[in-house]
Amino acid sequence: MLRVIASWAWIACIVASNPCLAAAQVGEPAPDVVLGTTLSGKPAKASDYAGKVVVISFWASWCSPCRKELPILEGLQVQGKGSLQVIAVNIENRTVFQKAAKILGELNLMLANDRDERSRYAYGVKAIPQMVIIGKDGRILEIHKGYGEDSLNGIVAEINRALAATSTETASSS
């Protein structure tokens, strides 16, 4: 009986402490969570692109900076020639996401919908836009929260530095 009580106490501690877990931070490995579901119903995960720079952009259709950055990110992905993967994670409901994705259909980006808020929780998304840049080594290089259009040039420069870095350089700088 004592074992049963101890087991339940341990489970209660884990459940109670879960909300207290900190969101992902710069220098840490990127959380291995499903970021969202694509239009075709497939899960999108950053870990599926190990060895590449991964940019996760949390966005919504009503967010002006988000709409401006998506074509820029697409251009970077094209210039990255296979070494950069952009995952644009929409935070709206599935119906709004589907409508927005149709409008953005000409963009060559992975669009996903985080309908269960799992990735928002893991990455500490409280406002958008929010962008996470993950290095080739799978560690978070930068997190940008609530930025405006005037920040995009600096963010692009950071992504280009991440692309130019080797995995060894990325690992030693964190």
C-alpha cells in the first residue's frame, strides 16, 4: 500500500510541476514537439530537419509583420539551397488556417497549424510574431518575440550567419 501511495504522490508532483516548466531558451536543444499539422494532415517537427538551420515562425493571418516576413523567409529558404527549412506555424483555428494557407499557397514554405497549442507552450509563445532560429546542431540560436518590420533585416542577418556557420561553430558558441 505504501508503494501505491508513493507512486501516486510522485505522479502528482510531476503533474503539478508541469506548468512550472520553463519554455525553451537560447542555447538549449529545441523541444522535440509536433509544431502543428500541415494542410495534408502530416505532423511538422523541427527535428525532422536535423543538420539544417530551422526557422519556426509563429504567425496569424491578422498579423501585419507576419504577412510581410513569410515571403522574405521563403526567399531565404530558396537561397539556402536545402540547408534551411522554414516552418510557419499558424496559431488560429483550423478553418482560418486553411483559408489563409490557400491564399499563401504560392509560397514554398511548410505551413502548419498548432490547433492544440502544444508547440506554443513548448516555445513560450505569448504574442506574435515570434520566431525561433535553430542551428544545424539542433540548439536554439535566437528567439525573437513581438518584433516589427524594422527588425526583419537584423533577423535575416542572423539566419544568414546561422547558415554560414558549421555545426561545430554553432555548438561551441552556445
